[in-house]
Amino acid sequence: MKKIFKNHLIALLALILSMGTALTGCGMPVPGGNDVPVSGESSGASSGQEDDALSDSGQSDESMEDAGDSGQPGESFEDERTVTHSYVEEPEAAEPPGQEEPEAAELPADAEARENGALIVWLGDSLTQGSLGAENDNLAGAPYERLAMLCDKNPVEGHGYYAYFTDDIFHTYLESAEKDPDHIYVLWVGSNDFTYRDDGAYEDVMASIDAFLGEDLKKFVVLSTPPRYELREGDVFSKINQALAAHYGEHYVEFTDRIPVPEGFSGDQIHLSQESYDLVADAVYEKLKELKYID
């Protein structure tokens, strides 16, 4: 009996083995074997596996898309629907140490001082022009030009009107300018008035000066009149200058003692020489400093 059972068992095992060989030849997977079909035909089972693989692939795409959306640094994923790129923020560049904002360019000392200093306005007749005898013949040598060289902290402008009387000088100047209490006024007027009028002309000249100054102009100087040849006889120029000195006090500038006669005059003995004009400018400069109008 046992022998018969053993023979049947051997036959059953042989049958099972032969069936396994047949199944393998048809492309069916064998437990523990390779999942890839060995032939070009696919069975229903392999088709199901492919569907599962596609399903798994869809899940993989979704997981990959989720991974892309998660913004993991250094990863990017792409399919037909979306492109996701990771972004890694770069640190800001540090400023080089020790560097400061450049300062605004500074004006030269002379230009800055002249810009901030009070304007000096010199008014007068042909003597203010620096004339040597002919109209407008020596403007470059005018005394206000030398004063501008001496005053390195103040701008200077000159207005000289050849052969003008005092009233005409002020009237002409005010046609193109306005009086300013911040300005410094140098008044060298009256020479023509004193020459062509009687001895009382200085009173009218002083009245014209006072009217120009008014109540507002406090920074000014009034110059003496030089001894031109018409005023030498009877020492008329001295009387005029005494009246000016008494009326204007510390604002009066005396310079006639610096001008030699006749050497200090030009050929017509009315206008001064260049050297004398320079001496007048020096006297004005000294007075402006004395009054502390300039530094």
C-alpha cells in the first residue's frame, strides 16, 4: 500500500513540475521568478500588472508634484501640466567696511567767502571810474577794482558816472538797482557840485547823501573831495571836507593828506594819477575794517 501511495505521490510531483514548465513557456510568471514577460504577448495577468503600474505611476507623478510644490531646495519636477522650480534666496552682498558717503564738493575758500560777505557798492562820478582825464578811459584801474582785490571776503561793484552831479548819480543808480540795508555803500560824490557851484554846494551835497541813505542804510562811508585845481584857491576843498567830517563823523574818510599836489594828479589836474587812486582804495579799505563792516 505504501509503495502504491509513494508511486502516486511521485507521479503527482512529476505532473506539477510539467505544468510549471508549460506555464513558463506561455509567458506566465513563476513564483519567485522575473516580473518582466519573456515574450511579446501579454496575458490578462500581465495586463493587470501594467494597469497597476500605470496607477502606481500616477501616484508617483502626484507625489513628485507634491514634492515640487513643497519647495524642497535644489529639486525641480516637470510634466505636461506644470513646471516647478525651486528657489534658494541668496544672501545680500555686504557693504565694504570703512566706506562713507562722499561729501559735497566744497567751494574754494575765496569764492565761499565772497558769496557770504556783504556786497560793497561804490558810487560816484569820473573819480570813481578811475579816469585819467578822458571819459571811461581807465575802468580797469578804478579804485573799486583795487578794493575788490583787498577785500577777499566781499564782492565789490562800482558805478561811476562821468561829469555827473550828486543828485544825478543817485538817480541814475536807482534806475537799475534797489537800496539794500545789507550792502555797504562807498560814496565819493560832490566833486562836480563843488566846482561849478558856490561855497554853499556842500550843504546840498550832504542833503542828497542823507536822502539816499534814508533811515535804513547804516553801513556806509563818505569820502573827502580831492584838491582839484579849481578848489585850491582859497583852500575851498578844506572847508568842504571839514563840513563833511563834522556831519558824518566816523563814516568820513580823509585821504587828501596822502595825495601830493600836483604830483598826485593826472595831466588835467582834475583827476588823480593811478597811484593816487590806489591810495584812495587803501584808505577806504582801512575805514571799512575800522568800522568792522568787513573782516
